[in-house]
Amino acid sequence: MSEKLEVGTSESRKVTIDKDRTIGFMGEEGRVYATPSLVHDIEHTCRDMIVARLPEGQDSVGTIVNIAHLAPTLLGQEVEITVTVAELEGRRVALDVVAKDALDTICKGRHERFIVDVDKTVERLRAKAAKLAG
């Protein structure tokens, strides 16, 4: 693991809430940032921050997502997602997450990721696929 990744390392990303990131089941006037889209944006923010600090050939995979989606964000609003490394234990990285729009803190929580060797992971996946193929 790179020494650049340490407790307290933090990064923010801004996303504009487009139609694809919203729920549609309450009609056009009820479009707000969907929780699955929020989780997707959190995961990518965390992964990108971690991978930028890892040696080539390593990546990270999500293992735990524990967030509270606290307030709605309207279509067209901008959200800032801030992730901060809270714990490092071997290859496990726990990140605190806060997301805010112009008016509210819309999310607080924690996301955990595990650092993997890409080649070894692909080999394990091939072995699993071979078992399925029988």
C-alpha cells in the first residue's frame, strides 16, 4: 500500500444531479437524487481517491456501505461528496462520508473498501467461473 494513503487523507468531488441519478416513481415533480445513485457516486469517489495512491496493479473493491440519506436533492442541484480515510487495517480502508447540497447535509456514513491485487483477483474470478461451468 502506498504511504500516500493514510488516516486523514481526504478528497471531495462535485456531481450535478442529472435525470439518470434521480428517482422517477413520484413523477417529474418528485424527481430527487436516488439513494442507489448516491451510493454509486460515493463508491466511485472513494475508489478513485484510493487508486490514485496505490501502486500499479492494485485496485479496491467495496465491502460495506453504511449511510444515512438525510435530505432530498433536487434535479439540477450540485452535490459535494467528501470522503476521509478513518481507518487503515492491512488492506481494509474505512472512509467517513459526508455529502452536501447547497442547503443541506444530505448524507453521512461510512464506506469500507478492500485493496486487491488485480491479477490475483482475476485469477480467483476465472477459477469461480470454471467451477460454475462444471
